Amino acid sequence: MEQIVIIEQIEEHLVRSVSKIVRHKPNHCKFPVTGLPWTITESNKVTISEQSRRLLGANMQLFEFDVKQKASILFMLAKPTTFLFFHLCGEIEYFTNQGEQLTKMRKSTFYLTYGPAVKYKMKLEKGHHAILGIALEQLWSFTTDDSPSFFDQLYNAWLTSSNTPIILPHKKITKEVWSLLGKLRLTVVKNMEDHIGIIKRISACLTTYHRYIINDYKNNNSAEETIGENIKLYLYNHYMFEDECRLTTIQRKFKLSEWRLRKIAKNILGCSIGQYLNNIRLEKSIQLLLETDLTVNEITVRIGYTSPTTFSNYFRNKTGYSPTTFRKKSKKAIEN
């Protein structure tokens, strides 16, 4: 497999004119891959060291940047590729070549990302930065029956060579992942068994990332279910008070954005807050019509409507009868 990530330019300085290969570890490198040489590229602002390892079905590239002052680096992908990407340290922003920000990295994180074969730009703050990208061949798969839909979206973009970059959620590099990365970097490849061992560790990193995402996904769904059930209970206890049932009041009480409240209502209640509230009021109005002698106007007030006409129109739309006719027909049916 050929190199996938190709650094083209450090601001105005062409990279290939100042590159050299060394066998000893450069002083600024903190994450060396055992047994591999370094390609060193220098400019007046940045020193870049790169190590790469070709594997069966994957290509591993480690970049470390020693940045003397803020700098921009132009790079490209040799072909549309999905990466298992590790931001090891430093602060880097990534942009399309048109200047649209893709992501900003400050903490040690890892994630899956797909990129089309185009040029990109990274902006680096002063200091040390390190990234490890594992370019995957399409023989890899990372979707299962319980995967969130964005895994499928990324995989489909990869299969169709989409022109749109996709970045899945960032996850913290935990001790578990640091341990796997250490074994990836420090394994000396002497034979096929060593080679296969590295592939297995890449697979373990993918599996770990998938597990972290699934756990988040389930926890978020569980949290939404709890909030949704609490909103149901709240509406049953406050359906008769118009002000208490306004969307803004519910958002404030449950500390939800409008978007998240609508999402929870759709997923947990099965309809909008307004529709759910109207269903409760309809249920309560039928109960009052059958079990009390309250007038339609009194029932209107009891169930939270401000207008008898609005209530009657909604009741007729749902039952086919006006409240008065419904009461008469229901009582006659009971008597017979």
C-alpha cells in the first residue's frame, strides 16, 4: 500500500525539498514506532518527523510536529480513505482547502473518519503535536446490528467515494487504548506472526471505539427514556394549566433545548408535546362528560382549554360528535 497522507507544503515552503531520512530518534519525538526510520522535514517554523508502516489491509502513519510558532500545513489524501485516527497530543485545527473547519483537537482522542482524495489544511499552535492515522482498506467493516446509523453513513460514503468528509464522535484515549497503542508502536516486526499481532491490535482499537460509542448511545437513549417518562408524568399532573404546559415552560423545567425536547417527544411520546397534551385532555374530558354533570364550559376550564369553541372543535374532530351529543349518546347507550 502506498502512502495515504501526503504532506505537500508548510506554508510557502515545499516539503520535499528539505526532507531527510534518519535512523536515530529525533529529540522532539515522544511516540516512536520501534524499528522504523524517520523522515524529517524542516522549515523555519516547523520540524516534522514521520514514520510509516505498511500492513496487510492497513497503513499506519505517525506524525510528530515541533512547532516554533503558529503554522499551517497543506496535505492531501492519495485516495478516498477511512482512518482510525488518534490525536495523541497538542492542539490542531483541520480545514478543507476551501477554509471550512472540519474539527479542532485539544485533548488526546481517537475516532473514525472518512476523507475524500482532496487537499486539506491543518493549523498548529506553538509546541509539540503528535497524530497517528491508520488508513484502512475496504476489507475492514465496523458496523453491526446495534450500531448507530452514522457508522453506516461513513461506510457508505467510503464505498461510493463520496466527496464529503465524515467525522464520527471523538472518544477519550483511555488507559485501555493507550496500552493498545503502546503495543502497536513497540512491536518489532520480524515475521508474519508479529505482523498479524499488529493487525489484531488495530482490530482491538476498532472494537474498543465501537464499544465506547455503543455505550454512549445506549446511555443517551436511557437518559431520554427517563426524561420522556418524567415529561409524561408532568403533563398528566399539569394538563389543566395552560401556562405550565407551554413548550418554553417545559424546556426550562427539564433544562432542554427546543431541538432536544422535540426529539424526546418524537422518540418517547410518539408525537409532539401539543398532540400528547391534547390526547390527555380528550381522555379527561370524556371522563368528565360521562361521570359528572359539569357543563361543556366548565369542562373546558377543568381540562386547560381557554375557549369552549376550540375544545368542542377538537372533540368533534377526534370523536365525530360534539361534547353534548357524545354525552347524550353515551348515557343512552349505558341506560339501554
